[in-house]
Amino acid sequence: MRLTDGRRRLVATLVLFIGAAWAPGASADDHDHVRGVIAGRAAGGALVLYADDGTNVTVIVSDATKVRREVNLRQRKASSDLLMPGLRIDASGKFTSPDRFVAERVRFGGSDLKIARAIRGGIGPTEQRSLEIQRRVADNAQLIDRQRKTLQQQEVTIVVEK
């Protein structure tokens, strides 16, 4: 079966319209998106996100937020407890202000979760060492203060004896 010029135009037009309808920007989706790495947790379970554009965004995650983990090209439900510092996420929802985002859906990959867990595993021992060093610095400051007072008393004693 040979296509006439009219049918070719019709097929080309249909392909053009179907392609335009499937284009990512052509959807009627009025959701905003934000991507980045979780820097920490804020009050009320919100996430502090270091966005890919270099800004810090507070991402509000509620019980209604759908959290999905991508596993082998499929998305599976995940707990919001997995949203930890170091995890790279892609969130969709609405900006309520330039630095505040209410998430309706949060997605992350399995390899991103492995990286975040490795980061978390290294943070614990580092925090312990940091706290120990801070304690030692405080102890040394007290010791130096006591020694300074002792030296001042000794100076007074030497001046009185002369």
C-alpha cells in the first residue's frame, strides 16, 4: 500500500501532535520540582535540602507525601525515615515561598541510599571524636585558668617577701 502525499501529511501531522503531547513540558502538570542533597532535618520533620541550583530549600514532608525508592527501574514505597542527610532526592510539589517547598512526592535511587548510609556511617565516629576533642579543650582551658591563678598568687607572694 502506497501512501499518497495527503496521507503522508496526515501521518506526519499525527506523529507531530502525538510527540508534542508526550513531551515532558507539554503535560498539564502544575507541580514544581526540586532536586538536591539532604543536608539535614529541620523542626517538624522537614528536610533541609541543598538544591542543585546552590540554594537551601526547606522541604516539608507530611504523612500524605508519597516516598518512593527506585529499584531496578521500578518505584517502590519507602518510609520517610530513609530520608537522611547525604541522600540525593527529586521532589515534586509546590513552592510556598522561594525557600520553602511542600512535597507531594519524593523519589530517590537505591545507589543514592547506599551513598547516604556510607556518609552516615562515617559521621557517627567523627562526631564522637569531635565531642571528645571539645571535652579535652574545655578541660585544658580550666587547667590553664587554674595555673594562671596559681602564678598570680606566687607573684604576690614574691613581691610581699621582698
